[in-house]
Amino acid sequence: MGNALSRLDRAAFALVARHHWPGADRVLPRLSRAANHGVLWLGAAAGMAAVAPGARRAALRGVASLALASAVTNTVGKRTVRRARPVLDAVPLVRRLGRQPLTTSFPSGHSASAAAFATGVALESAGWGAAVAPLAASVAFSRVYTGVHYPADVVAGAALGVTAALVVRRLVPSRLTPPEVRRVAPVPRLPGGRGLVVVANLGSGASGAGEDVEPGALVRAALPAAEVLECGVSGGPTVPEALAEAARRAKEAGGALGVFGGDGTVSAAARTALAHDLPLAVLPGGTLNHFAGDLGTATPADVSRAVEAGEAVAVDVGRFGEDGHFVNTFALGVYPELVRERERWSPRVGSWPAGVIAAWRVLRECRPVELTVNGRRHQVWLLFAGNCRYEGLGLAPQRRADLADGLLDVRVAHAGRWARTRLLAGALAGTLHRSPVHGAALVGRLRVEGIEPGTRLAYDGEVAEAPSALVLEKRREALRVYCPHATTRLSATPL
């Protein structure tokens, strides 16, 4: 560190040591010790997940960011700049930690962990980020106040933590940012939800509102004049039956079709809305709610505002075969197993580690398939096609910014010599998108032939046996979906 900067840093440290903050002598040393080994942040993550199930993603992102920041700090940071700890002569005895750190001073690991956790949480939930930020700032300041770090150590650690959180967001994009590209679609205004008939699938996974919330009550709280048809339980109507009846009633009322459920239920509702030329209102009621997240309707209140104001966007729909449709993803090969394993492990270890575990288990236990894509024969582990361009990297991306770009986001994991090892190595390093056995393209149409008998096909959570040949294409802006704050922007031109 330069002499001038070093002198300034030491002067700032001495200024903090001389100044007395009422009450800080009791609080800050304890807070600093509580953050040892990330215990404070792991406890905060557990508390967030327990108090508000909707905060689980924010908590997981915070922990993943902390883990990366801690690893970089301890393996690279402290070995690169071997700065001695401050001399404690000027620090009052009451502030000092009972056990002094033995590692080098630069950068501050506590500050890196605090900044990484707070930034990671904020990237997923602005509200929870605002709640955690003061605690993170206090932990960072406590490292100077207790005399174990110079201010520059803390600043460098915080910068490293923020960078780690941004890297994690790059690998696993957040759902906080609303879609950027939207095209307005004409829909009726439905005050209080009058004319809206909502199908609530009671068999869907837990929503962000919590597992104990009754779906009908949740919908009526947001849209008191809407009609709710429940399905998905023993003795009741099936999802297709409920959707058909809801579409009939919505058509008669001149209203719209609504759906409360997960991505599979939403996909079925989209097909029904297309068949009856009805606008669709999507209330997130499943475990992951990918479509609602990409749309920007994270809560029933978001949908309520859009329905009241008559705001909607036009959304592309993917089509395969004669009458197959999908609003999220289509895949051939091992994709169903890959997603199932990832979702099984994600709540326990986080998204990126879960993706690595899923790739390892699937590539070990499954076998590749043969098919012809646009006239060329390939042996592949899977062929993935997303409805519009996805931002996430690798074979199981998770977010879209534009739902009407006219594109299919096609990704292929090729089989062959050492392909399994290369795919696993790429998944582990986060560089799968650059692997020679991974291919990607943005297209408007794709023809797949010569599909082996028994090959499984997956679309929006549904699984079926694939035909011997099919064509993937787009229905441009075919679906009208209620969405708040819709703004007119030009869609992308298909490549």
C-alpha cells in the first residue's frame, strides 16, 4: 500500500480509536464475534426463510454470495497482501476482542461476508436487502472499532463481497428485475376482478405466500369480485375440466381467464386461453413460478393492479407438433431428470451447487439419444428450447427479459468421447456455455427428425413420449397476459 494511503488509513484508524460512541462498546464487539465463520448470516438466512417463505430465494442467494466471498478472501485475498494487524495500543480495552485473529489483515473477511450476504439478498428482494444492510454495515464498522482491521481492509473486503454477489447473479440471474421489453396488448378492465374466472389448482406446490394459505381466499383478497374454481384434489374436477368450464364462463361474461398454480398449470391455462381467444391473468401459486417471475407478477397484488387498470402484454407461445404448446421450455433427452434433480437439491445447497449435483447424477445414470436437427444427425444428452431468449448460462437457464422476441433459445449438450467429463467439468466451473460439447443458437424455427423410440419429451413440466419427428416454431405475440406497468417497446427481430 502506498505511503500516503497508508498514512491516511492509519490516521482514520486512530480517529475511530479515539472517538467514543455511546453504547457501541457493549454492542459492536459482540456483533463482531457473532459474525465469526458466517454464523450471524447463516442464522439470518434461516430466520428469513422461517418467517417468510417468499424470502427463501433471497436467503439462498445471500448464502451463496457469502460462500464465494469467503472462499476468495481466504484463499486469494489474504495470501496476496500480507498486511499486519493494527497495533491495539490506541484501542480502549473494553472494545477489544477476547481472542485476536491470527490471519493477515487485508482484506477484512468479516466485511466481505457481510457485504456479500447483504448484496445477494438485495439483488433478490429489495425489502429484505434494506433490512439486512444496516446489520452488515455495523459488522463491517465493528472490525475497525474493535481494532482488528484498518478502514482500507474493511473497504476492500466490502468491495470483494459486492463483487462476489454480482458474480453469483451472473451465474444465477435474480427475479427482482422486471422484464425490460414489453408490447402492450388490448384487454378489458375488470374492476375488482369482475368477469375474471380463476382456476386454482390445489395440487400445485407451495407459493411464496406460504403453504397454509388457502388459494381461494388469497385470490379473493386480491380480486374480491373474481370467481374461483378449485381443482386438483380427489373427488373434484381435473385441471383441464376446470379450465374448460372457466373459459366458458369468462367468455360469456366478456372477461378473462385466470390461473393460480405452478408452471404446469399456467401452461395448461395458456393453451386454454389461446383456444378461446381470452386474455390470461397469472397468479403465482406454485413452487417456482418461472412464467410469473419473468412476466413481473410476483404477487397477487401485482395481478390485481393490472386487472383493475386493464394493462397487459403480448407474449409469444412456443409450438411443437400438431397442437403442442409451451410458454416456458421444451426439451428432448435427460432434461426432465436434470430439472427434477436440481429442484430436489436447490433448497438444501443453493442453485449453482444443485446444478452441479444434478448434472453429475443425470450424466452418470442416463444415456444419450440420437436425433436429426435441421438435417444433421447428432447424438446428444439433451436438446433444450426456451420460449424466448433466456439470460441464464448452461443447460438449465432460469430467466427471460423479453417474452415476445420471436426466438427459440436452443441449447444442446452433445455426447461423444469425454463429453460426460467435459459437461461435468463445465458445470462445476460455471463455464458450461463455453464447453466444446455445449452448443447454443437463437432461431425462429427448428426441425427435429429421426427421434429414437422411447425418447422422452418435456414441456412446461409435462412429460410424454416424443414422436419420431416434430417442428419447433413460434406463435408471435399470440397470448395476451395481464401485467402491471406495461410499456410499448419494439420486439427483437428473429435471427
